[in-house]
Amino acid sequence: MARVKEKAIRWTLAALAFSSLIFLVGIIIVLFKEGLPIFKAVRPGDFIFGKFWYPTYDPPEFGIFPLIMASMWVTLGALCVCVPLGVGSALYLNEIAGFKQRSLLKPAVEVLASIPSVVYGFFGMVVVAPFVQNLLKLDTGLCALTASIILGVMATPTVCSIAEDALNCVPNSFREASFAVGANRWQTLTQVVIPAAGSGISTAVILGISRAIGETMTVLMVAGGSAVIPKSFLDPVRPMTSAIAAEMGEAPVGGLHYHSLFAIALILFIVTFVFNIIAELVSRKFRIRLGQSG
Amino acid sequence: MKNGHITQKIGFSALFGCMLITMFFLGAIIYFTVVRGIGAISWGFLTQVPRSGMTEGGVAPAIVGTLYLTAGSILFALPLGLACAIYLCEYSPRGFFVNIIRMSINNLAGVPSVVFGLFGLAVFVKFMKFGISILSGSLTLGILVLPIIISATQEALMAVPHSLREASLALGASKWETIRKIVLPSALPGILTGVILSIGRVAGETAPILFTAATFYSRRYPDSVFSEVMALPYHIYALMTEGTHPEKQTAIAYGCALILMVLVLGVSAIAVYIRQRQRIQNA
Amino acid sequence: MPDNAKMKAEKVDFFYGPRHALKGIDLDICENRVTAIIGPSGCGKSTFIRLLNRMNELIPNTILKGKISLDGRDIFDPSVDPVEIRRRVGMVFQKPNPFPKSIFENIAYGLKVNGVSSRKIIEERVVKSLQEAALWHEIKDRINDNALKLSGGQQQRLCIARCLAVEPEVILFDEPCASLDPVSTQKIEELILQLKKDYTIAIVTHNMQQAARVSDYTGFFLLGELIEFDRTQRIFTAPSDKRTEDYVTGRFG
């Protein structure tokens, strides 16, 4: 009797453990099922490389190239912010800061990570955008530059904490060996520690990219929302995520607009999926190289 | 030699600068939300319903809505997450299917939040016909935090010394008795930390509830799980992008942002406190 | 009176993945006797004793061949529940491992999972097993304190009491004194000699003097093989194998 109960519990747990897989597969199925119908009306090439996004015009045009470019510009801009800030902070925390500073700064970075994205977006709208507008004498501060800054700051804690983990994995014996041959701390850092933690730091950067591409609320609020191919960082843009978020509310269910937004989400999903896989592969290699398993 | 010293000074200053800028942004966000938000906060703001087309009155329904959505999503994700983590840690540490499950947890954690929103819209709102409701929103948010709860629980379970499991099994306790009476109680603080962090995450999420749960304007409180709700994060977004009185609405949005920050950061602080206390006890 | 085999290992082979950890072990554990298993570290002695209550099953990727029986019944037979075997064959581990609960709860735990629900019986058995484990007079005033507050030696005796409370027939000691001071070690050894009146005992130890002091039979393991098994007195005075003699006289290991 007791053994039957044990078995029942085991199988129940096993069944529930599959829930994550079911949800992931469910997401993939939904994206394909709701996204693919757009390609009956628009050829995939025209969809991805089409230069005009006028989903509600008559006749509508479904070219998401402006949205893709917007996502790329904003992500690239965010990288320029979050890589130096994130990796720099991680290096500072791990290699320079003393115990007291660390115990203060590390929680602070965690706080930065836990601020909701809508608050970042709000802060971007009411503080950063007017500042950028006045500084550069723009028509509007809601542009790719502002979005990049905010997005970069948002991704900084992600990059920082993963890079810090990587630095923690570098054995102290490496550092001691370098000091022993007379290198100073900076030389040790740049020539021994950073190369040793290199792929761990790249994992951090890749996950930062993934985070920035998928981020919705901040770009929805601060990127400006105009769906034309950006010519400079000062143009208002509409990245893929914000197109989905802004337009899904008005798109009639089952219409072409609706399907096209799911198709955008599908592309977004595939891109972030690929980045996450790459990050995982890189970090696995990193762990093997430093002689750790698991 | 002298040269090397100068390079080091410059390098270290640059790294310090990076840290400083990061902290500057943190300070700025907190400063602006607190200084400009505190003026909006009053007893009425916290307890009244909105009036005059969102330009006056309080945001009580949004606070209540956020609490409902958060509670609902944790209620859904916690049992699933616990079961999944227990299975992975205690029953089946390796094998083909387990690797697939691990992989899907990792990937689920990386899915953009707006994609969860679309999934919720297609499955819960339309297919299951729950409509735009607390139920749909909670389920969607629940899936979003599931990976967080699973990994926090896994970590907590792995921190329980193996010797305790052995001691229990050697006394003739069954596997499940050992898990329920020895392993889970020991892992509880860790699991709790994970749950609290998830609460903070869920309370601030906006994109997943855009099309599954949230409504801009509601003068009453939700009366069932099938009601639409106002929610703090969505309210901030809506105030800033819709409506007709930008100045008055921005002031209210500051108030909402402050409440949300206090909620989210307060909850994280509790988690950090529990973790810290646990560390001291273990040391 | 001839000694009665309570447990019997016959041609036992054991593998951790590709590693052949035990090779053709034949060994009897006799009723109301203390059987010591000695050998250098890594020789398979802990592995062997863990087979006797099926604790090896907690490690994945292991293979067992041969037969181990308890009162003549194969304990690895598919119809046998490992939980039942572990109720009858208790174990005390190398490192004291009390649960992070009160002293009382630690001992009551085994009773509860074995279906004892009467508060009165539980209280009686807790006191009785603490007395048996020679711990009662030291801690009777603080039975509700957290067990982790006890000293290492007290914790180990608590673990013994916890094991006694479920009234096993056989008790396995896996290097019970490895992490204890000499005074605590002596107390545990005295306890083992007391307990053999009522229980069958097997003890793994790397301490040869300990084996000589407490055991009736001794088996010497080397690299996964049982080199020699005999009455303790013979093993330490007139071993028949050269390798046993080298080990007990301290020439290696």
C-alpha cells in the first residue's frame, strides 16, 4: 500500500515536471499557428524586407523591415551602454572593491535589476527624454537614443551579475601566479583575469542582448513609436516588441494584422531562443575550460 | 614601472566610473520617483477610486488589482514549480527527459515577456474563453515566473545536506516522507526567498497583462476571477500614453510609480533579509 | 553455542559505473555479535556496509551482483520494499547527522514515519532509547532544545538513540567515531558492547584498535576484495594471509 502511494507521488511529480516543457511547446505552437497565416497573404521575403509597415491602411502593407531595424539599432545602442557599465561594474566589484563596498554595491545592483520595466519606461519619458531633447535641441526626446540609454541601464544588472559570476570562477591561483612574476593588479586583470573569464563575460553580453531585444515596456514608452526605417539615433523608432504591444489591442482577432503581430512575435522568439542557446553553449564551454563540471 | 602605475590608476578609475554611472542611474530613478511621487500620495490616493476621467481621486482599484494578479499567479506557479523542482532534484537527477525539461525551463526563462502576453491572449483569453480577466492574467504571469520559482527551489533543495536524507531513509522513512518532513522544511527559507522574488517580479510586469487582464479605467473593484482589473504597472503606462490631461495624469503616474517601487523593492528587501539571516544561521 | 548468521552476503560484486568496487564478497553477520570491517580507505568497506540496508540505491549508475539475505530472505528481491529493510536494518553514519529539530523530535521522527502515533508510546520510547544510548542523564532537562546545540559526541549518541527507537534488528555503524574525540569514542565503544546483547551489529572502522576492542568477528578488505574473515582474536594474533598481517601490524594502510 505504502509503495503504491510512493509510486503515485513519483508519477504525479513527474507529470507536473513536464509543465515547463508543455508551456514552451504551447508557446511555439501558438506562435506558429497564429503567425503563419500572414504568409498566405504576404510572401515571407516581402514581410521581412518590406519597407512599409501600414497594417491599418487600405490596402494594408505588412513590411516589418523598419521594425527589425529599430530593434537592431536600439539593441546596438543599449549594448554600447550595458557592456561598459555592466562589465566595468562587475570588474570593479570583483577585483577592486573592498569587502565593505561590495556588501553595499552588490545589493544595489540587485535593486537595479528588480525595478519594474514600466518604471524604467516612465523614468525615460519624464526625465531622460526631456533632458535629451533640450541637450540636442530635438523635436522630441522620445527616440532611439533615449530608448538605448534606458534599455542599456536596464540590462546592466543582468550583464553585471553574470559577468561577476564568471570572474568568481577564475581561480585565485591565476592571480597569485601573475602577482608572483611581478605584474601589478591592472596587468593581472587585463592579461590574466579577463582572458580567463572571457567566454563567461561573453555569455553575460549575449544574455544582455537577449534581454534588450525582448524588452517591451521601456521601448514602447520611450522609443517614439514611428515605424519608419531609422536614419540616425535621434529618430523616433518602433521596435518589434513595441509594435506588438501597441497594436495588439486594436488588431481584430483573426485578421491579417493580428496574424502579422504573431509572426513578429515568432521572429522575436526565434531570435531570443538562438541567443539563449548560444549563451548556454558558450557558458558550458567556459566551465569545461576552467575545469568545473555541472 | 612608473608607466605601469599610471595605466593602473587610469584603468581603475575607468572601472570605478562605470560603477559610479550605474549607481547614478539607480539613485536618479529612486530620487525622482520618491521626490516627485511623494506629493501625490495621501490616504485618499491609496483608498479611493479614480474620478474625473483619471485625473483625480485615488488608485485603490489598481493596487487591489495588482495584489489579485500577483496572488493568482503565485497560486498557480508555486505548486507546479515546487513539484517540478522536487522531481528534478530528488527523484531523477539525470536522463534524457530530465535534460529536455531542464532545457525548456532555461528557454522559458528567456522568452520575451510580450510573447507570454500573446500566448495568454491566444490560449487563455480566446481559446479557453476566460476573456480579459484576472484568471487569464494570473495564468499568463504564472507561466512567466515558473522558471524563477523552479530554479530558486532547486537551489534551496540542493543546499540541504545529503546526510539528512540518508539519516531519514536509514530510519525506514520512505522517500516522500523524507522529502516532506526533512528536506522541504530545511529548504523552506530558500524556497520562500524565491517566492518573494517572484512576487516582486510579477507585481511589476506589464507586457503580459496588456491584452490578458488589464483595463485602464475602472471605478469599481473586481468581483470575480473573470473581471478585468486595473493594475499599477499598466496604469502608469496608460496614464502616460492615453488620456487628455497630461500634467494631472503625470502627477498620478508618479504616485503609482512610487507605490510600485515601494511594493517591489520592499518585497525584495524581505527576501534579502531572509537570505542574510539564513546565511548567518548556517555559518 | 555456534553463532547464527543473521545476514549473509554471497558472491557480492558491486560496480560504480565502470569501477569494480566489490569483488566476490562472501561474509556472514552473526546474530548478537559485533562484526568489524577494516581496511585502508577506498577498499570498499563503506560500500559493502551500505549494501546491507540498500542505501547504495541512492547513488545512480550502480550495479549489484550476487545475493544478500536477512534471515534467509534476499533483500534485493523485487518483492522486497527497501523501506522495510531499512526499518529492520538501522544505520549510524560517519558524521553525526541530526535533523535540525529538537532532540525529542529527532528521536520521535523514526517512530512517526513507522506509524506510531500514540503520544504516550512515543514519549516512553524516546526516553528508553536515550537511556539505551547513555545520553539520557546528560540531556534530560533540555529534551526540547535543538539537536544541533549538542556536542559532536552527544550528537552521535543522539543518532544512535534515534536509530534504536525504531527497534531495528541489525545496526550498521559506518565509521561512527571518525569525527569524534577520544572520550566520546570510548563512550560509543562501551555503548556498542552494551547493545550487542539485544542487537546484531556491524561496524566499519579504519581504527584497528577499535575493531580489536569491540568486535567478535573481523573482515579485512583490500581493493574491493575480502582478504580474510575470521574471529577477531585470530585476525589480530594469527592471521592466515600475509596482507592481513601487514595491515594489522601497521606495515601499510
